[in-house]
Amino acid sequence: MHRRSFLLATGGLLAAGLAVTARRYWPDDGLFNPCPAEGLPAALARHEIVAAAWDGIDPRRFTDGHVHLLGTGRARNGVWINPRMDSPWHPVQWVQKRFYLNAGCVTDGPAGDEAYVARLLRLASDFPPGARFLLLAFDYHYDRDGRRRPARSSFHVPDAYAAEVAAGAPARLGWLCSVHPYRPDALAALERAAAAGARGVKWLPPAQGMDPADPRCDGFYDAMARLGLVLVSHTGTELAVEGGRYQALGNPLRLRRPLERGVRVVAAHCASLGASEDLDRRSGRPVANFQLFARLMDEPQWRGRFFGEISALPQINRAGAPLRVLLRRRDWHPRLVNGSDYPLPGVFPLFNLRHLAAEGLLAAGEIEVINPLRRYNPILFDFVLKRRLRFQGSGFAPVVFESARVFG
């Protein structure tokens, strides 16, 4: 794809949350990942800021619990991409796909899937031995009658493909299945995934159409609890893929039902975007999703069972009050887990370190060290950045990054 074609299409990024909103938010390094052929420079890898990121962290307990397994939809591995993502008549989705491929430094062809995995393993090799990364499968959208709805789905990454890729590099990779609870074969699919080594279940309700508060999910939750699987569910407004009319399903209060059934639940992104109905008070006035997440975090009965996940928190559209609260609430840190949301750290317009410094969240003098990391290793960039964030003298504690305590 020519650079000119990308530039002509960037107007669609406004609706997707990928564009800048003011001149001061212009990406530090432009719009596109240059994808250098050489690996991480030794001087940068050994820099004291990069080395200090590991202070207090046992690499054997380090787990990145949010790594997308992407595909082009052109290889024979079961990955499916909605045709809208290849149609200029759907400019937002068209641009999204191109940015995601650029972030993963792969081309849009059958070889792109293998190249994506190979690059991911190269990025992982920059981390100490023992550090692991969990790949996410992604199910189709299903309606309330259990019918698959490809037209409402952005893409599909099969459990079998995620299991196969993870099995190819077990020292570095694990995986989460994605089973829609409305599927007629949901329980059987869950059992198969657990037997194949899945560490948990990944849901994105606004995109996939499941309601975590639906009583029909109870049998699914009971099976999850019995199998020891963690539910990682997106919370808050969804912008990275199509959410549309289903945004209400991202209300974090809807996660009380799996908690009540004994499931350990991870709220992806800590519900840091958007607002939802307050299901407890029914006032009719939307309440910030993050406030609803905070309510669940402060309810004592969910300690040890309800967790928040900090993926995407430093992005330009999220780096506000929720990030400050999460940094300051050190009592929550043992219940926070890390995720990179890769390849999104490689989407250059989503991060602006100058803005973080202007907001008092990052030392300005560290930008020149942290920012270049993204060209070579977006996952390492995401990790080091999160370790350097500060608010009122408080940063994320080492335990936040030792997420193996949640995923095993």
C-alpha cells in the first residue's frame, strides 16, 4: 500500500480513535512504523532506563496477557477477515486493517501470517528468559439465538490456530481461547480449549455480541470455574474494532454475574473509555465506565477474583483521569495485570510521549530513550513506558507485571 493512499484515508481515523485531535497531539515519529530490518540496538537495550524497568520484577513471573494473534485472511489457517476491511467503501475499517498490518510490520498476503508470528517471537527474544506472552483467539459475533453473524464480525481467529502457534514456542507463548457463550457447542468448545492448554477466555462483548450479565451464560461460567479458566473481558467503549449498537455490553457492572458464579475476571483496559447506565441505581444518567469499574474494585467480596488490566492506558485517547487513579491507588496494584494490546503499541498515532510529559505523567528527559524503542520493539516500548509513568510520585508496582499469578 502506497504512503499516499494511507494519507488520503487518514480522515477515517477520527471515528476510530486513531487520529490526533489537535496539533500538539501529532505523533512523535509520524504516522507509520518504519519497521527497521535491524534488531534492537545494543546501546538502547542496555540503557539504564530499559534495565531499570526490570527492578523488582521476576521475569519468570512476567506475563503479557493481551497479545493479538492477527492474520491477513489469505492463509489456510482459518483466520477470517470481514471483506469490509478490504473495501475503500468502508474507509474506517479499511484504514484500520492497514494500520494494524503496518504496526505488525507485515504485508497483506498469505505469507503475512507467518511473518507476524516470526516477528512476535523476535520481539519476545528481547525480553529475559521466562517472560511469556498470551495470544488471543477471537470468535465470531453470534446473535441471541446462537446464530453466527459474520456480517457483524470484524474478524475471526480460531482457537485451533492460537493453540497451534503457542505450541510452537511454549517457552514464550501461551494462549486464551475465545468461545461465544451463545454458540450451540459452547461448552464442548470450552472443554476442547481447556484440554489444549488455554489459560482463559477472551471476550469483546461490544464486537462479539455476548452479554456477560445474561443468565444463559451461567452454565458456561460454571464450566469456566470448574476448569480454572480466567475470563478476560473488554470493558468500556470499544474503538479498535466495530462496536456500534452493542457498546452497552462493555458496562463493567455486567461482570458481576461471572464473579458470582466463581469465575476469576479480568476487566481489560480497566473500563477507561466511555460511559454506561448505572445498573445499581437506574438513575438514567450515564456514569463513566471507569467509575463503575472502581466500584467493583472496592467491593470487598471480589478481592482475589476481580482484576483490572492496564493495556492501552497510556494511549493518547486514554491517558487521563483513569490512568492517574490507577497509578495512585497502590492498594489496587496487587489486583492489576499487564497487557500490551500488541500490535497497537506499533500504531504510531496512538501514543504521544510529549503529551504524557505535559500532563506530568512522564519525565520529559526520558522521551528520547523510550520513544526509539517503539521502532524496534513496540512491546518493550509499552513495558518500559508503563514502568516510567508517575503520578504524585507513584508508579505501577512490580507486582502489576508479574501477571503469572493470575494466568498461571
